[in-house]
Amino acid sequence: MDGEQLLEGGNVAAAVVRIGDTVRKPWTESTPHVFELMTAVRKAGVDVPAVLGRDEQGRQITEFIPGRLALESPPLTHAELRRVGAIVRAIHDASETFVPSPEAKWAGAIPSPGNNLVCHNDLAPWNLLIGDRWVFIDWDAAAPSTRLWDLAYAAQAFTLSDTTLAPERAAGNLVAFVDGYGAERGLREQLPEAMHQRAAAMHHLLESSHATGREPWGSMYVQGHGEHWRAATDYVHVHQKIWTAALLG
């Protein structure tokens, strides 16, 4: 199609392009159910990309949102981390009222310890657009999960991914994010161990995919993602007492 602009930077979805004010990417069996979730969250007042249907080539169409990825931005300040935490909370609260159809199919890659909330499952700096609007994109991995499991991934990805950062400083970032989320004490108590388990699950996905040839995670494992998540898993685990003290302080 004339005017297609390849959008680079993603690891999972293939052939993602921009046409005007829209994004086109492959339609899968989970797309209708992902679209239902996105629409429900958007109707609840959370800013997510508008769902625009399917094009003549069978691709999904969503709204193109200008901005830069948080991953490619300067480190977020505590105020900005609180803002992101609040967005994650708004998504979770909006999702609580969403009831998927019984025949819904999902494309989640990592098993969840529960299924009481349909979650984005990749609320991370590589999926947050920052500009006039702050919006999470790439909802294709949405699937039933739990509030704790999804929060653990988001909190770790935004605040504990840089393993060279002094743990005390990283703990301050973590507290800002979780304060923005408005987590109650019980959730804070569970979060350090959940972050370790969730990071370990991500590393296991990459490592096992490399061993079995499952793509794209197998290739990602040897492209540096495997080492990143191994280091992140160790970092989150070794300093759990610091994270707990900070979150409960």
C-alpha cells in the first residue's frame, strides 16, 4: 500500500507499519478479544490507542500516537514514575469490569499464577509512548493474569532493570512507582518476591525458547535479552530486603 512507513523497535510483532494516522499489524486469532479489552479500558476513561478495525489486507488497524518511547527517553523522575504507576493502576481498575467472551483466545507467552484480571502483560518502557499523551501501546500479549503479577512486571521493568544502579537509589524509584499506583500494604509485602518470580519467568521464556527454536524469543535470547533478564533476575532477588524495607517504610 502506498504511504506505508515501517515502524521499527518491536521484538514480537512482524511487519508493523504506519499509514497516515494509523498503525497496521498482523491480525491473529486473539486480536478480536484484545480489541474488546482495549475498547473497554478506553470507555472507562483510560487513554489507550483507538481501535479502528481491519483493513483490506486483513491487518488490524489502531490509532497512531506521536511520541517517543520511555525506553529511549532520559531516566524518568520520581514524579514521572508516579505518573506511570497511576496509569498502570487506572488500566487495572478499568480491566476489573471487563468480562471476556467464553470463547476468547489470548496470546500470552508466560503462564500466570492466576486469571482473575485480563492484563496487558507488557507494561514496560518499550511500550510506553511519551508526548502530549502518555499511552501504553502493543496490547497483543493481553491475557488473563493477576494484578500482582502484572504490577510486578511493570514495577521491575520501569525501576529495577538497570542492574548497575545502586540498590538504594533503585529502591527510591520503585517506591515512587508503587506510590503512584497506590498499592496497599498487602500488595507491597508481596511485590518484592513477585518481581523476582516474574523476572525469572521472563528469563526462562527466553532461555527455553532458544533451546527449542521458538521464535522470536529464541533469537532475542542470543541478542542480549537473555543476559539482561538473567542479570535483572539476580538483581531483584539479591536486594529483596532493600525493596521490602523501602516499600513498607
